[in-house]
Amino acid sequence: MRKNHVELLGDLDLQVREIDFGAGMGIFFRVQAGPLDDERTAKALCERLKSRGLYCAVAFF
């Protein structure tokens, strides 16, 4: 993910979390990037990632 979006994620720490949604849904991997200076900066990054077709939601890092 970092390699494909280096200009957005290159300097951020990335954490991968495994999320098990149970039978029928399976296991997903959530990538969290940060830390960022504030919520406004996080929302702006999310909008840029969404414009590239990625899912993004602001969360605590």
C-alpha cells in the first residue's frame, strides 16, 4: 500500500490489524497510518485516499 501511495503514506507509520468478522464474512486486514497532527489533517488524507478508490475512515492511532 505504501509503495502504491508513497506520496501520501511515505512518511507515516503503518500498523496492520487483523479483524475477524466471523463465519460468512471472514478475516480482513485494516491498515492504520499515522500519527497525524490533527483530525482535519486526517480527514484531508482520507479524502485523497478515497479519490483513489480506497476505503478510509479517521480513527485513533
